[in-house]
Amino acid sequence: MKVSDILRVKGNTLYTVGPDEPLARAIDVMADRDIGSLVVMEHGDLVGMLTFREVIQCITKNKHVVGSIGVRTAMDDHPLTCTLETELDEVRRMMLERHARYMPVMDKRMLMGVISFYDVAKAVVDSQNFENRMLKAYIRDWPSSEDEQPSAQL
């Protein structure tokens, strides 16, 4: 399974923020939309990711005050990315190694979507459930010993 399969099921709704916008506004968007990340875009290019992890770290460094902090101060300016062709096993490995919960999906310089660790886990579970149903159907349709043809004795 590839990242493109996950995006096809998930859809392509993206929430973005500019790096020079106030962090308080970004937090409001994340809370209002019940999302854990925003893609930081500048002049049509991906320049970072803002997740609740970066927000919490930034606020903690600023003595628990958001104040006039900008998104650029809090964002991860080197986010982990993948492509539409990246295999799901590779995405899982990458996300686990970097403790990344969100990953932008790129096609060259164009942002195609964002997948979350939840999306990856759901895809794995759905795939395993499908395989289990297929195996159970195969076993259920297994010919019983009465239906089997006797083998020729030599």
C-alpha cells in the first residue's frame, strides 16, 4: 500500500497558515477545526509544519504565554515529508524514527496532502481486516472431507 491510497480515502482537505501569522491565530484554527497540525506555506511553498507539539514547546519556553509569538518561531522548519509513491511500511518507519505524528505528502514541490499517524494506523487495520475476511471466507468455503474426491491408490 502506498501513501496515494491513504490520501484517496482520506480526501485532500488542507489547513494552512503563513509563517508570519500570530501563533495565537494558528492555535485558534487548530482548536476550531479540531486538527493537530497546520501546514506552513509561504509564496506557495511548504516552509514548515506546526503541530500541537511545537505549540506546547514554544509556549513552555515563553513562560506559558503566547503573547505576540509568530508561527515561524514555533514551527518545525524541516518537516519530514513523503511522496505519493512512498510505501506504507516506509512511512511507518520514518514516523516512528522521528516521532512524527503528521507528514506532508509532496509531489516535487507541490503539497498533495498531509497524513497522520492515525491515518497510517487506520490503513493498516483496514488492510488487516480485509485480509482476515478474505481468509475466513476462503476457510469457510474449504471443501469438507465428504466432498473431496478419493485419491487414486497406487
